[in-house]
Amino acid sequence: MPKIRFHMSDGQVKEVEAPNGETILQIALDAGIPMEHACGGNGFCTTCMCKVKQGMENLSPRNDREENMGVMTDPDRLSCQAQIQGDVEVEVIEY
């Protein structure tokens, strides 16, 4: 099972296992990691933006919703749209 490491703004790092195909946002919420998601995880805002520190190749390709919201360059991804397919490290952005 893939592992995802969340780097929090307070310096904490939390590592959790998650099934392939799950979104970064859902993994965070299931693990009790606070991540903003004003649109309910539907890709219509950018409040769940995260920065991928490692493992960009282990995420689903950027989709139309991300591109429509202007999220078009690495390392930025919308956590509600990025599905894991292997180990990933992300920095949680707090607004």
C-alpha cells in the first residue's frame, strides 16, 4: 500500500498508508489531518492546494479541473484531484 507523508506548517510530519487511487485530500481527512476544502473536494476552488515535495510521478495526471483553476505547474496540485499511485510527500498549505 502506498505511503503519503504530510509536512505540516508547524514542522510536524505525518505518514499514513492509503489505497491506490485515493485523493490526497481524502487521505488527509481520513487521517485527521486538517486540510481546507471550501468546495467540498470538487475542484472548484484552490483551498486544498498542496505542494508535492517528492513523488509527483506517483500521482494521477493533472486534470481539466486543476487547469481551469490555474493549477498548471509543478509542484502545485489540488489535493482533491490528485490521486496517489505510489509513495508521495506533500507540504500542506494553510491559508
